[in-house]
Amino acid sequence: MMERELQTICESFAKLEEQSTSKVWDLSAKEQAIARVVAEKCKYEEKFIGLNKDREAMRLANQALRAQNVKQLDHIKAIEEHDRALSQQLSLVRSEAEQATAAWQAAAAKLQDAQQRTVELEEQARVLEDRAVIATQALAERTEALAAAEHERRRTQECLDLANRRVSESERPPTDQTGLAKLCADYKALLKCPTCQTNFKSHVLLRCMHVFCKQCIDSRIETRQRKCPSCSEPFGAKDVRQIYL
Ligand SMILES: [Zn+2]
Ligand SMILES: [Zn+2]
């Protein structure tokens, strides 16, 4: 009986020891697991701290990006404002350019009209110049004809005066021989050249109708003193004609 109890107790003790050993082994495994968990916790804490640092850095970067974004938005607004102002200026410049183009086209049209008008006026001026030349020539011819008529009138007047004198002298009868001789000498003198008083009159100057001898007229032509000895009217070789008394 005692032996059986002792054996039971021994078996129970052995079971307990075995259970105790098993528990010890379990405890050791648990401690190892706890150590691993603690190590992992430390590792995760370090990672968490690192992640926190990263999050802070990202928060700061995000803040900086937001500030930069705000600045860029302001800059974009300013650029848009500037763009609107430039668009308004561009439309103004285009409007002014259109006005300037219209003004330039109007000026070009006026210039063309003025050039056309200038051509017409030049043509009219040429016509008027031609008329003026013709009128000047006609005036010169008329002046020359008038001068010739005046000379003719003076010559006719001289002839008339001379004829009147001769008529009045011929109407007075000579009283004696001396008077007759004088009258004869006067008539003879009328036939002599008034320049040399020697040769008889033989040639007339057609421009003034004064009469001289051929030698006196030839002498004047040769010495280029081509003026009438009586009235100083200029004459040429073609103005001399022979007369027959
Ligand atoms: Zn003479
Ligand atoms: Zn003369």
C-alpha cells in the first residue's frame, strides 16, 4: 500500500517535474518572443520617428509649395492682367494702324489727283506758252509795221512840206535873172546827193525813203556805218534800191 502510494507520488512528481520543465521551456520561449517583439517595437519606433520626420519634412515642403503656388497664382494673375492690357493696346494699335492706312490711302489718292492736275496744268502752261510766243511774234510784227508806218508817215510829211515849199516858191514869179539863177541852182541842188553834194541822187533807202548817191551808200555799207546820213535809221544792203530820175 505504501509502496503503491509512493509510486503514485513518484509518478505524480515526475509528471509535475515534467510539467515544470515544460513550463520553463515555454517561459523561455515566451521571453525570447517578448525580446523579439521588444526589438521589433524598437525598430518600428525608429521607423515611426523617421516617418514622422519625413511627414514633417513633407508638411514643410507642402507648405512651401502652397506658398509658391500662391505666388505663382499671383504671378499668373499679374501676367493675365498684363496680357489683357497688351491685348487692349494691340487693339488700339490695330485701330490706329487701320486709320493710318485709310489716311495714307486718301493721301495717295489726293497725290494721284494732284499729279494728274499738275500734268493738266503743265499741258495748259505749254499751250499758253505757245500762245504767248505767237502773241509776242505778232506783237513784234505789229510793232515793226507800226514803226515802218510811222517812218512812212514822217517821210510823207517831209515830202509834203517840201512840196508845199516848192509850190509856194514856184508861185512867186522870179523878178530878175538873179532870181532865176537861184531857182535853177536850188532845183539842181535838189538833184545832188545831200552827203557829198557832188554826185546825183541815184539810190533810195527803203526803210526811210531818203535818197543818196551810190558811192556814199556803198561807202557806208563797206565801213559798216549802216545808218541813214539824214535820219540815222539803220539799213542793210537789201534795203537799197536804184531810182531813175
Ligand atoms: Zn553822195
Ligand atoms: Zn533817212
